[in-house]
Amino acid sequence: MIHINDKQFPASILGTSALMLCQAAHAAQPAGKKDTDRKRPNVILLIADDLGYGDLECYGAKNIETPNVNRLAGQGIRFTNCHATAATSTPSRYGLLTGEYAWRRPDTDVAAGNAASIIKPEQYTIADMFHDAGYYTGAIGKWHLGLGETTGEQNWNGRLSHTPRDLGFDYHYIQAATADRVPCVYLEQDTVANYDPTAPISVSYKRNFEGEPTGASHPELLKLMYSHGHNQSIVDGISRIGYMKGGGTALWKDENIADSIVGHSIRFINEHKDEPFFLYLATNDVHVPRWPHERFRGKNSMGLRGDAIAQFDWTVGEVMKAVEEAGIADNTLIILSSDNGPVVDDGYADRAEELLNGHSPTGGLRGFKYSGYEGGTMVPLIVRWPGRVQPATKINGTLISHIDIFASLAALVKAKLPEGAAPDSENRLDQMLGKSKKHRPWVSELSSTRMICVRNNKWKYIPASNKMQMINWGPNIETGNQPVDQLFNMIDDPDETTNVAESHPRVLQMMKRIHQEASATKATPSH
């Protein structure tokens, strides 16, 4: 059985023959645009959550099998030097969808569950670009970019404003925030999916609601204990960040999240297979809390985190199968990556660190999620487009950044961007399709302390900072901050073990000029 909106359906629902069951579980989607130009490819941007550079078998992972991702890579290009724009989710996704570095805006840090929409309706997004090019556009899965006009004032019991539909997405079925933050409900077309009028929803990030148990006050109610933070409202036996009351039948069950995301994605693919579509598919795996479906839970030697990676691999396989069964695989470009680097203990006592048994989620790189070191932003990138990219190709070392996905895809569909749109994104389509191995001149990497690091194909520069050197609220992770400038030779020292700033003063000055040029640019007004 699989679960969609936490309703059970036979596993065959994942095939086209049983699609009507899935359709019956939801309100009808708006009709797509009548554009049947099949010369233009469909595009699926499949973004994992906290999946590390070393977490996939085809990238050298130990103790885990990812056969579906392996097959995707075997049919496409696997890049070894791709960087997310930030080491945390919200700013990374902001950069991906807007083509603008998050550090240009002061309000792009990790968003609370009741944050206002960080991307403003007047901003031009990658979804706007595809929509204007005649594509039907969808966002399914994790959002974590805020909703509504004002923080803390969303009407979770009615229709919300400032949702993905105001940002170019024709359809959305999203987690309102992220899995470890309330509210633990999906939002479909501006309203809470499966809304339960008998259990109106209240959300607060300031104080608990009277009589509501928390992880701190009632740990005996938990099926997954917290390790740090994450001890507030309890939903589905797991305590979260923030306080929530109500929800009833609209509340998700964690073990069904992947099924629900996959089911809605398959439905989207099948309903729009006869017109060009763009799907931003953002999975919940491998983010905490990790509580995969029982089909995966308890199956991997690394415990729940390993189970979650296996569940992510299943998601990839189901999406591949969907486009193949719909007869559109040869005309569908799939881009797989992760929003940032991995983290092992991120707030729940799931024994993830204890059970690594030689596995390195970062592939041996220094740092993790949150960090200015490479483990924070180095991510897998796989591009499959049958007949258009060379299968089983490994592009080793070519420097590439998420920031350029926007402009590259605009070039792919021959879209003309309005003035000021995607200001930091560059057309690197030839690199993405394996036609060029030319390096991007430099990429920037934003740490959780808002430190901007820059690197080119050989050198990496981290400016001196007196901010905290270790995360001080939970995970044992280096931030990258040091009181001196740091310079690393990324060819000879990819693990960033030796600071060569003093012995290479000219290189240091060159990298400082790049950093100054980038960070001096004016920010987009946050309104």
C-alpha cells in the first residue's frame, strides 16, 4: 500500500493504470495551457533535502544501495564539482528559484514555519520563466520559503496569499514549512489539503497553547526522541520546532510523506504529459525527523538515516518509471541535486552518528550542513536527457553552481528574461549538458552564520571572522569561521586541511577582490 494525503491505495497506484484512484483523492487541478509543442522538453528539477555529496552509491557511498539513482546517472551525466549557493535550506532554495544569491537579501535565513513569503510576488522566478514560455508549472514537496504576506498572521483555516501560485507555479502541493517545523500540514492550491473543520489550526512560534503536550513536558508520548531542540509540539508521535494546535485529519503522518509527494508528482506528470511542463519536486528525505515508511524502516545498517536515503532512491525510481510509462522519457530533462550538504545529528536521537560505520555523508569533505567548508555546499548533480546527453558520463572537476540553473534552463527553452530577472544566474547550458567543461569563474557559498565564501576551480577563500567557530546550539559542526583569512588549494587539498594564506599573498589578494566584488553588490529590497 502507499499513502496519499494519508489515505491508503494499492501499490499499483504508482502505475498509469491506476491513476484514476489518485485523481479521485484530490480536487481537480486547474486545466493546463493548451500547448502541445513536444519539441520543447519537460523539465523535472528534483531536489533532495540534506542529502550529502557522499550519500549516493554512484558517488562512493558505503553501507547504502541506491540503484535508481545509479540508473539515472548511468543514463546521464554525473558532476563532481557542483555547489549549492548556501549551506542551509531556505537561502539555497531562494537562490535556486530566483537566480539571486540569498546573501543579497537580509531576510533569507532559515525560515520559521510561520514566516511570511520570502520570495515576493513581484520577483521573477524560474516558474515565471517556464510559465511565460508556455509550460505548465508545478511545485510539489518541501517549500520552506514562507507563506502569506505577514509573518505569524497566516490564516491556516482559509485561503492564503503569497503562495507558490503568486510566484509562477500553476499548481502546488507543498509542505507548508519543513518536516521538523509546524504546521505539519500540506498546502494545495492556497489552502490546507484535507482541511478538517472540526480541528481548526493555530500556530505560534512564541508560546504553547494551553493543554497541548510538548516533547519537553511529555517525552513518554514520543516514538522518536529529540536530541537537541525539537522538543515543542508533538505531531504523529514526534516533537517539532514551534507550537501547533488542531489540524485533525489534515495532519501528515511522517512515514507517508514520501508516498504523498510521489503520488502527487505522478499525477502531475500524467495529467500534463501532452504539454510541456516544469516540475519542481522537492523531497522531504533526508531531512529530520527521519521516519521513513515501514517498507524501508529498519532495513539499512545505518538506521533511520540510511532508510531515508533508500526511500529517496525509491522516489527517484518512481519518477523515472512515471515518465517512461507516460511515453515522455526521451523528451524529459531530469536534474537531480540536493539543497545543501548533509547533517547527521540534527535534533533527533536516531543513532545516525553511531551507525555510520565508515560511511562519510560528505564524501570525506570538511564540514557539514551549516558550514562554510565544502561539506556544507558541495552536492551531487546528475542530469539525464536521453538522446541529448551522453549516457554514463562523469564530468570530473568542472566548477558548476546551482545559481546558473535558472539562466541555463531559460536558454534551453529560448525564454527571454525581463530586465533584472535572475541577476546572478549565468547561461551554463553547455556545461549542464556536457558540451563544455569550462569552469565557472567563481562560485559563492553562504554559511549559516551568513559568511560568504568564494572559490574558483583551484582556490577557495574564507574571510576572517570572529563569529562562533562551532555551532553552539546542537550539532558538533565547524562553521568555518576563524579569526584569520583562510585560503585553500582545492586541487591539492580538497579536504581544506592546510591554510596557505600566508604563503600565497598574491592569490589571497586575488580571491579577496573576487569576494569584495561579489559582496559589495546592493541587496534586493526585502519590502
